[in-house]
Amino acid sequence: MPELPEVETVRRGLSAAMVGKRFARVETRRGDLRVPFPDRFAERLTGQRIEALTRRAKYLLAALEGGETLVMHLGMSGSFRVEREGETLVQPFHFERSKKEAHDHVVFTLDSGARVVYNDPRRFGAMVLTPTQGLAEHPLFRDLGVEPLSQEFDAARLAAVLAGARTPLKSALLDQKRIAGLGNIYVCEALHRARLSPRREAGTLVDVKGAPTPAAKALVKAIRDVLEEAVAAGGSTLRDHRQTDGELGYFQHAFAVYGREGAACPRPRCRGTIVRIVQNGRSSFYCPACQR
């Protein structure tokens, strides 16, 4: 599933094409994705000006001048491409995305002449229209935790959401009610940078007074650094892959542990080997020698 850096990369790529433009035509080529499209979906969007395109966790939010917000989620296999005359821009991901026309389920034609096409082979994505006022209380958002790239996310906030937690640290970090938007790849990478085992009990990052331990402070920095570097790398890839033939771009990032089972740990002077374990049905990659 696309993670926060990929979704943020998509947001930045789409913003240039969509913000300030109007939906001249909206075409849905089936009745649903993961859930049915909202009633009168195309009618409610047509003619609306896109005021802003933001992100909350792994959701894209297009605020419309008429007082509604178009909420979009990419699911497991969703992606967007922007088609202009003589140019096709495909949103980049670490794993290749479909470019088959049979999987083009939604086409937004803008008043600029550009087309924004949503492609989703597995149809696990979703599009919802909801009033902008009170958006934070919508069922999709009301229980989401702190954004890891926001000013509110610091060691004290991490300690607050982990206090008393006996669950493994990896599982706690993936809990969207604690921290919104973190995904499997970048949690593995952040834990390696912070020298913390994914098996470690989450509550051990909080001292007896409820304050963050040095490990918690190191983890906050690692999470921020990994996400910021990944977003920057995605942005660079996005700018470099404006190809007219629609060839897929890739989200390139130098993984230290993710997907590197059996490889030597890249940390200097560490003689460990990267291992893979399964936690809650997901693969965790880490170095047992330096992550404790």
C-alpha cells in the first residue's frame, strides 16, 4: 500500500495540475471502487473549482469551492496520471503501478484541458464527497492520530501515545489511532536508524513519570528524517519522469533494511545480518545485532 511519502508525492504532483482549476467533466467507468461512488458524484463535481489539495494520513483531500471536499484513498494499487497534450505524468511508487486502460476507473477532465486519470487494478481505493465543515469529525478522520511530520509530533507526544502500551513497538507505530500515516516500509527504516527492535515493548520508551526516554527522542528524529528524505526523493523522481510515452516512474529510496533479508547490516562496524520476521501479518526487517 502507498505510504505517507508516496501519497505526499502524489499530492504535490497533482496540486500543480488541479489546484485553481475546475472539473469540466467527470467520468466514472464503473459504479464503485472499494465502496460505491457517492450519489450524483459526477454531477456534484462538475463545474466545481478546486481550492486546495491537502493530505491527512494516507488520504488526499480536494477542497471544493462549493463547500464539499473530495476525499481520495489509493488503496493497495491505485495511482493517478496527468495527461496533457504531448505529455503523460505517472505518479511514482516503489512498486510498479498499472498503466492498463482497462483499469482506468475515473477520469477528471479539467478546464485547463488536462485529464487526471485514476487507475486501480484491485479497486481497493475509494472516493468520497463530504461537507468541508466538520471534516475532522468524519468517521474516516475523527480517530486518526497525530501527523508525524507536523509540529505536534515530538518526543512528548510519542510518549503520550505509547504510555502503558505492551504491544510490540512496530505494531504500535503502525496503529493509525496513535500516529497517522506511518506504514510498514518507513517504520522499518526509522527503527533501524533509532537502533530499536520492532519486537521491543512500546511502553518502554516512556519512563515512570510518563516522560520520553532518550530512545523515544531518537525515534522521533528518525521518523521525521526518514519521511522527509523519502518525500524529497519522491519529489525528485516525480520531476524527472515526465515522459510522453506514459512509462512508469519509481519512488526511489535507499533502504537500509526493508526487503534486505540476509544482507549485511549497513551500519558502520555492525556485523549483523538483516532478518525478516512477521508481525501482525506484515514483514518486519531489522538487524538483531544493533537494534535492541
